[in-house]
Amino acid sequence: MLTKLIIPSNYKPKNRKSSDGYFITVAGNVGAGKSTFTKLIGEKLNFNTSFEKVDDNPYLEDFYQDQARWGFHLQLYFLSQRFQDQKAIGEANEDHIQDRSIYEDAEIFAKSLYDNGKMSQRDFETYSELFYAMMNPYLVRPDLMVYLDGSVDTIIERIHQRGRDMEKKVPREYWLNLHNRYEKWLKEYKESPILTVNINQVDLVENPEQIDAIAREIEYLKNGKIENLQQVR
């Protein structure tokens, strides 16, 4: 099965009007293909798109060389960028698909740095206080999270295919740690339904016909036709 729909048991649906835009956020480990997914599915559905700032990120290369020194700076930069992006999405109230969710910043990456001794308790508490102050009432919740799920081997293979030297040098244990944190976080996430996409089997570049299939599933979810979603699988 290429995809699987998860409705969290503690999920509380948003109060949506028919005129409201549909907001999708795309989550997944580094190298999972979030930017490609966002671009291709956004084009297919005619959604607005926004992308994580990586190539012009002023901290990312320094972070991979010295995570303890630059982790707090990097997370504040991402939090600022993501907050501005998600606030603009809510204000525009149009159909939109976003590369990387704001929730991953806090629940995956900042916590990983703290738990592994690469962010001090003081910095982590400062970051967390800022994050939760931003969440309500300023940010719109997503209507759907697409989670790109795959094995660590698939993640590492895609990282090497992508060709960013700073990521190629990172040991496997780092990606495995993030993978395990994603697995745990997915069970706790409650902001929206989750459409998991199996990237061990899905490659939208090599198999463009998969774009149509996944876009059709998202359209069914957008229109509240979950029964149709079950029929196309």
C-alpha cells in the first residue's frame, strides 16, 4: 500500500467554512523528499506552495560541523521562518501545501539536540517557551499532514543522491535517531489527520503516475469523501 490514512484518536476537527482554504503540511526526515513532493503535488492540485529555506540558510553548514555550538541558533532561525510562513498561510486563507511543519522543529529537532546534550537546558527552555507562545492564537492548524515515511536506508540513499556534502558526512546514527523520534512523534500528533506516504515504494520523479493517484486521494480528503479514498487503494 502506497499510502495510509490515520485519524488520531484525540483529534478535534477544525471549524471550517466552505470558503476556507485547505492547508497541507508535509513532514518527514531529512532527505525524505518533502520539497519534491510539495512542488509536484502543489502543481497538480494548483495549491500555493512554500519551501523550507536550506540553500540560503546562514546556519545550516555550521550546524553540521558543530551541532552543539550552532543548534540553538539554527532552531531559532527555522522557528522564525516557519512562523512567518504559517502566519501568512492563515492570513491568505487559500489552498496551500507547505514543505516541513513547524511541529517538527520543536518535537523532533530541538528535543533531539537537548536529549543528546547538544542544547543546554536553558536554551531548550527558552526555545520551548517561545514556540508554545507562538502556537496559539497566532497560527492556523493544518487540515492534513502528509508524512513521508520510509526506512533509514531509503533516507540515506536519497541524501546521497541529492548531493549536499554537509549531509553526506553525517553518520548513520544521526539519521536513525531522527527516524525513531519521528516514529514516536507520529503516535502523539493530534493537530490533523495524517496521510502517510511510503517512500520505499513512492518516487514521484521516477513514477509520475503516482502524482495523479496521491493528488486524487488528497482531493477526496479535502472534499470529505473518505469512503472514496478507501476505494482507490
